Amino acid sequence: MEKIKVYVDVAVHFDRDGSMMPVSITWEDGRKYSVDQVTDIRPAAAMRAGGQGDRYTVRVSGRESYLFFERNASLTGNNIGRWFMERKQLKN
């Protein structure tokens, strides 16, 4: 089954050293999920849905998922990027 990108709202905590850690994710239907743990951060491609950025391996409600931060190419302004996850394509 094909996967697609779903852009999501993410609440983020910034440490004084500049580290960016997701705290919660709001899914496309409005449901909000707390991020229990971030287990890995690395540059990676979203192989199934396309796109590239920083891949955060997160644990939400005991399940491991990937959360991607897609950086904005512009070096100015307050839009530094967007968060997305992958989900299965819904059948029509």
C-alpha cells in the first residue's frame, strides 16, 4: 500500500543549546498525542512518501514511529520548516 505525507502540528521544546525535541503531535483529524521518548535523530529520506529531512524516531503510546522535519530552503523569516509523518493512502 502506498504511503503519503501528512503534515502535522508539533509542539517542540528548545533547549538552551538549541536542541529541538518534539513534545506532542496533533494528527490531521485533530487528535493530540504526547511523545513519550525520542530514541534517534538522523538525516534521512522518507522512502515511502518522498521527501527528506531530519528523521526523529519517536515513541508514542508505546509504539515507535518516524516523525520528519523538512527544512525550509529560505534562510530568512520565521518559517524554518514543516513536520510530517507517513500514513497509508486511503482508498477511494
